Amino acid sequence: MPIDAANPVPPVFPRHVGMDQVPAHVPPELIRQSGLTVGPDFLAGPHDFMAAMHEKQPPIYYDVSPMGNMWHLIKHEDALFGLRHPEVFSNEGATPFPRDPSDYFYFIPIEIDPPEHRKYRNIVDPVFSPQGVLRLEGQIRQRANDLLDAIEAKVEAGEGCEYTEDYGRPLPVSVFLDIMGLPQSMRDEFVEWAVQLLHSNSREAMGEAMQKITVYLKSAIAEKKANPDDGVVSRIAHAAPDGVPLSDKEIFGFVCFLFIGGLDTVFATMNNIWLYLAQNPEKLEEIHRRPDDIDKIVEELLRRWSVTFSGRVLEKDYEMRGVQMKKGDRVTFVLPACNFDPDVFPNPKEVDFDRPRKTILAFTVGVHSCMGAHLARLEVKIGLQEWLKRIPKFSVKPGTEIEYRPGGVIGPEHLPLVW
Amino acid sequence: MAKVTYVDHTGAAVEVDIEVGENVMRGALYNGIEGITGECGGGLSCATCHCYVDEAWTDAAGGPSSEAEAELLESAAAEVKSTSRLSCQLVVTEALDGLVVHMPEHQF
């Protein structure tokens, strides 16, 4: 059912958790406790785990997990289909961030299905289009070089480089603040809030982080309403599609969603890629040798190291591959697993910059395709180019144990590098 | 501004004004034309903005603008013809004022 974005109400879909809450229509032979995002095997090597799902699991199975029970779909073909049929696989209620039920809002546009969805995307698409993000190129290069200055100074002083804190996190946050029109002085606080919201794995801590983010963003919106500028917060605050200004809840839900969507996914992606390059110097060499192929290099790295999932809720009963799913069931498209589908990407774990071009699922597909995809690509590209100009061959600091924490965005927690 | 006409698979045509410099995919999205999906937003990763340039305009519009466009066109859902383009790569210019594009029945 289309939802009224101006009058948000919390969803009523039941949330099932644990083995005693498996609905009766789920065939027992399809029930798994796969451990995706939470189990020790997953945390020991998340991407290897997701690549191996094609050998260990059926294409569609019902996963029972402390994070909630749901169908998992791992085939590339099924993800393309499901994500392109919002009338079956709806986004309403499918976003897991806690919100105050007495002051409920929708994350816009991700929780809004068509046709209302396009109205919101049109507000920001010019900024986030390939041509739009190119306007930020100089500024992103500058931010990257500022961070590299600091890294070189630290390394010279004998402190070493902790990649995630020194580059992987601050770079996308700085860029985000620039694009939103928010002050760079907020950078470290934003990082802290995002980490608490997305990595604490406690609904209480998530709620606290959400509270702090809410207070800040509401004041930022009020400020932009009074003093318009060309940043995205102001653009949203003053938007009036078809002459109708957005309501306060729409503005807040939109800005808040960009905060959540735009930070952690890029850090995790960069952290994964740099870890891989630290461990695979021959690929680093290859990237150095092929500067003109940077776009396809980035695309293949995004396929191999994608970091997140797409959650949906069944809008009606639906059967796929002989599996009967019911209205209200939750579904997760395991996007990184889909990017390892051997039917589409033969020898899927191999990083091969010359693969034939196929739709990758790093940014999902369908109407809810990531609006920040072009920005993310540009950040990864510039992040790599500027790093490669200044930092020699690097490796993981000896003795480091690479750790992953449970959560919906996958990347190493810490990555000390040496060169 | 330039005029672009979008013709759907049933033959129904809609003419819209698009700013010079904007691409034909976005022109469709901004004007609510349904035959173009454009889900990746112009990133050359989805092939859901496939169109056929009208025979009268193929010389002016030209063929695929890059190897990437030509490669990705191969994964378009509808039949690929010699006039096929990804409309996100087809930028509206003064010379294309009056352009006519035909849209396939399905984008995926």
C-alpha cells in the first residue's frame, strides 16, 4: 500500500526472532542458521563466507538469526528481479534503524515506493548525477591530500598509520559535509555518531546515537531554512516539488537518511579495498601500471568488496524457485553474495579488471539504486589516485589481527598499515 | 532548451523541452516518461535507459559514445539494434533540437 510520506506511522509488520518464531509456511528443509553477519565463520572472513554461500546454501533459504528471521536470496538473477519489483518486494518498514514511535519519520527516499519515490529523487539527482559529483572533484582531491599530509606527518613522527581512522573514515565524512553544506568542524563527531549507530550492535546504543544525530540535524535544517545556501541540506529544506514545500518530517527523514547512507558504506568499502591492496601488492602494481583504466578498476573492486544488503518486506504472497513466501515476510538480498554468483562472474573471488561489464550489485538495482553511487565511485577513485601518488607500496602491520564486527555494513574495524 | 520526442512501444509520443547539456535519460525521468528506467542514474552500470534513435537522427546523434556504453548495451533486455543507445550517454545539444527516440517495451 502506498504510504503517506507526510504522515509517517510505524510499520506493523511482525518481527520474528529465533527458532520458535518460524512461520508455519516455511518448509523445515529451508530453515538455516547461516550465521550471516553474526556467526564466527562469517566474522573470520566475511567475503570468503559470502562467496562460499553458493556452495553451502540453496539459492533461497529461511535464515533464523538473533538479528531477526528472514528469507535470504543469494542469486544475482533473483536480486535483479526482486529489487526491480517493488510491488512485490516493498521497502516500507524494511529499514532497520530505530526511531522514536511518538515522533516517527520515514527514511526518504529509501522507504518510499514508486510512484512517490521519484518526486524525492528529482530533488537531489542533479547533485548526485555523474556530472553533478564531478563538480566536487577538486575539493575531494584537496580533502584527500590534507589527510595524506597528516598521515605523512604521523608516520614521520613514528606514530604509524591506522588507515580506517586516518583516511578510510575521515575522507568520506569530509566529502559528505562539503556536499551537505555542513561545517568541517563536525567531522570527528559525525564519525563517532555513525560508528555508534551502525556498529554498536545494541539497540539501546543505536537509539542514543540516533537521538544525538536528530538534535544536530534538526538544528542544521532550521539554520538552512533561515539562511539558504547551495548545499544539499538547504536544497532539501527549500524543495517544493509541484509547488508544494516538503513537510518538516519529510525534510528531516531525507537529510537523516543521507547521513546514514552516505558515511559508513563508503568507509567500509575503502577499508576493504585497502586491506586487499595491502595483501596483494601485485594488484597495486597493476593499478599503478594502468592509470587510464581506473574506472573499470574501481568497478571491479566495488564488485569484489561490496559491503551491504538490501532488505525488503513481501507486499503479497509470492513464489520464487518453488519457494512460497508470504505477505509480511522479511527478505534480505545478500548483495555481496550476488556479486560472487559464479553463473554471472566466473571465478568470482578473482579480482580481474578486464571482466566483461555486467550489472554489479554494490549499489543495489531498481528504483532504490544507491543515489550516492556516483559519489562513492568518485571518492574511491580519487582516494586511490591521490594515495597512490604519495604512498609507496604498503602492507598490513605485522602481528595485526584483522577483525570484523557484526553488523549490516562489512569492513575491517582496524587497519594499521606500514611502508 | 531543445525539444525531444519520446515514442513508446505502442507508438504514443510525448514531446518535452530539455535543457541543452542534460541527457536524454534524465529528460525522461524529470518529465515522468515511463519507458526509460535509468535506475543507476547514468553510471553505465544498469542498461535500463535503452532507446532507439529515430532513423532521421542517427547521424546527428551518433553511435555509442564509449566502449563501456557499447559493452553495456549488450546486456539490455530488449533487442539491440544498430540505432540503440543508452539514453544516459546521449547528451542533448542544439544540433539535436527535435530529436526523436523510440523506447523498448521492457527495460529489464
